[in-house]
Amino acid sequence: MIQLIKLELSKCMKRIEFKIAFIAVFCAIFLDYIILCKEYYGSELSKVMSASTGTILTNVVATPLSPIVGILLPLTVSIIYSVSFLEEKNWGLSNFIHTRVHKEKYILAKAMSITLVSFFVILIPLLVNEILAIIAFPIQGYNTFGLPDYKKLSYIDSGIMLHNLQVYYPYSNILIFIIIRSLFASSFALMAFGVSFFKKVNKYVVILSPFVINILFMISTDALSRIISDETIARAVGTNILGTNSYGSFIWLLFVLCGYFLFSVILIRRGMKNEIL
């Protein structure tokens, strides 16, 4: 099984789609970083923010690059390898492969490879982004955007996810959200892989499916949060799952993440049974 996973990882990293996605994420990171540095170049030190707020996930300077690892994340990772089984099936290669490898093991190896690749395609650039921010900006920072440090510490908005961690341990905070964003990437890629088992589905539908599902989920939860009378529940349901320290519930964020993985596993198990039968 390990050798099979290694083979699938090798096949994945040789694909042009993998290279495009990896380069696209790195380009988004670097361009966002350059725009941010340009914004603060020549500024007085008292007006410079800390490195913890200088990443593509946290910076306050609006750039058109952040959607690559935000709202467009499902598309970014789904093009990498999620359509591989569908392509091999359409090309007639799967029949030759299954004469030497059990179909269930083959599908599981693909699923595990997709999970690992999509996770690290997002994790590595985001970690590099944080390192670049630490190089360019001070660890503590001086610009608190209108609020002096004592005010930030004396008034912590409890409505924000991980509010205490954000204020007292900002680098642990951003690391947590980098890992969560990478896990969401894996869940989206697996979701697309699960959709690829549907009958009469093409690769464009497979790639678009997690993006559409996520958009519909976000719209429905936002609408639901507006009609729920309980403020705490409404805020939790309306959590921006691809946001960083946004208003909402961290528990709900983890619940949605687990739900996406569970939904993906159900799709893959269903597809696996149909393929084996």
C-alpha cells in the first residue's frame, strides 16, 4: 500500500496541473507580499505593523491575490489530481491497472495521495509567507491601527474566533489557521475526487463541484444566521469558514471541516462500491 501511495504521489507531482496550482499559490503569496511591502516602504517604524498581520491570510491591505487561498481555494486544489481516476477510466487505463492492483486499494491510494498533496500545496506556501513577513516586518510591530497596545489588551472582542490567542500568541494563532486552511484544501480536493465517481460526469463538473458546494453552503448558512433569533447561535452558524479570526465560532469551524471530510468519505465509499460492483 505504501508503494502504491508513493507511485500515486509521483504521478501527481509530474502532472502539469500540480505545477500550475503550486506556482499559482506561490505567485499569489509573493505578489501579495510585494504589494504589502510596497505599501509600507519608507514608512516610519511607528506606522509599521507586526509580522503576524503581514501574511496573505491576515494583512489589512486589500489585494486581489487573497482569493487564491480563500474563496477560490476549492478550485485551486481540485485541478491538481482529483480528476485522475476519471481520466484513467475514460482513457481505458483503469482496466489494465486493476489486473495488477486491487481496485479498492488503488482508489484508497489515490484518495490518500490527493489528501497529502493538496494539504502541502497550501501549507508550504503559507509557511513561506509567514517567514517572509517575519523577515520584512518587526515581530512586535508598532502600528495597532488606531488602538494603543494597552487598549487592545484591555478590550478583547469575545465574538472573534480565538480572540485571546490572537492577542497574546499571534504567531500560534496564525499557525493554527494555516493548518486549518490546508485541511480545508484537502477536504475540497477529496470532495471533487468523490464527485468523479458519479456517472456521466466530466472533469469540469468535478473541478467545479467543491467550489459550488462551498458557495451554496456559505450562502445558506449566512441566510440561516440572519433568521435565527439567538445571537450566539446565529453568529456561530454565520462563521466565515475560510476567514481568519472572523466573527463566529471556532467549534463551528471545526464542525464544518469535519463535515466536509465526512461528506467526501461518503462520496468516495459510495463510488468505490459502485466501481467494485
